[in-house]
Amino acid sequence: MNAHGFSPTHITFASVLSACGGLAELEYGRVSHASAVKYGLHKNVYVGNALLSLYVKCSCPRDALIAFRELDEPNEVSFTAMMCGLVDNHQVEEAFEMFRLIQRSGIRIDSVSLSSVLRGCAKRGGLNFGWNGETDSDLPNTQGKQVHCFTIKLGFQGDLHVCNSLLDMYAKNGDMESAVVLFGNLSETSTVSWNVMISGFGQNHDKERAMEYMERMRGMGIEPDEVTYINMLAACVKSGDVENGRLIFESMACPSLISWNAILSGYSQNEEHL
């Protein structure tokens, strides 16, 4: 392109950087980044967002933050990409700070942003979100409940994607009571909703409730998928019920490697079944 006398535009760099991100080609991405700086286009929001995506996908959150701070006018895509990337790279505190920043900026918060910060709540679990600067490890679920209230304030209580993220957050934090209340108030459910509940009960060693929800799922005409069976199998194994775990395993049309590992783990933990 340069050889033919054409200068790259912001669309050129955004396209090239997006391709580098999709292929996880970090080195080519860095070369393109340097070229964008040379042309003075690295602060363009489209180029900047492509840079954020590149560095996040290549597990370089520090570089992504530098690119974010260089943006003249970051938008909701910029903030969401940063929050997703920071959570994925286990920098949950920084993701929460980014969420506070988007609130202060007045930029519209969408369902993807909320789901990202809820994943952070599930990863971190138990620390106060800190809108007032406080932190208390003795207040489990506080941060998640605060975000839950925020989703209601913004009118996302009917958004299934956000609700499934809330269910997942409560389940992973061990608060199945709140998960049950939320699940019962959903206007619609999906296979993901049921799978999260079954997984949550299994993680909390409540095999009976997990089996109850699987039966209810079938009663609603929703066919269990592979994830459902894996979650149910894990619930049985965690509860030491290898026999029911075996029955579930045998009912699977084509058990995956994860399923085999789960049932073998159950047998190895229960010597009487060896």
C-alpha cells in the first residue's frame, strides 16, 4: 500500500490490528501499533479499540491499559474491552476501577459491561465493591449484590444475559439462596440458566437440589445438553454418590474427556467402588 503511494487511514490500522488480534499475532500487532503512532492515528478510537482487543487477546493487559490511556475519547467499546481483558487476566481490582470510571464518565453501560464486572465479582468473591472506598472481607457477596442493584437501576433485570451472569456470580460465591430467588423471578430461562443452577448446587455439595433442577428442566421441555450432564456428574462425585454418577455417565450418548475424568475421579475418591 505504501509502495503504491497510498497512506493508511484509521480504518486501515483498525482492520490490520483486528486481524492481528484474531490471529494472536502479537509481534505483527506491535509493528502495526508503532506504524499507527508514526502516522498519529493511535489515539483514534477505532484504532485504539483494535489495539485494546489485540493486547487483551494476547494476555498483555499492561499494554492494553497504556493504549486505553492514550485514547482521546474512549467509548463504551473501549471500557468493555478493558474490563473483559482485565477480568480474564485476573486483574479484578483494576476491572472494578474501570467500572467506576465508566460510571463517572457518563458513558452508557450495556449488558456486556455488566456481565464483565459480574464475572469479576464471581472471581474475587467476598470483598466489598468499594464505591465508598471501603473493603471488608467479612461481607461475602457484597460487591455482587451492589452490582445487582445497579443492574435493576439501569433496567437490565429482564436481560437474560445479565441475569445468567448474576446467577453465575451468586452460585460461585456460594449464595444459592439468592440464586434461587433470582431464578424464580426470571421471566424466561435458557439452558445456560438451568446449567448454572445445577452447577451451583453441585459446587455447594447439594446433589439432591441439583437433581431436582435437572428434572424440572426436563419438565419445562428443555433438553439437557452436555454441560448439564457434566455438571450433574460433578455434583454426584462431589457428594460421594458415585453410583448415581455412574448412571448419569452411562446415560450420556458420547461422554467427553471431561466426563471421563469426572467419573474416574469419583471412583478414585471412593475406594469401595474400585
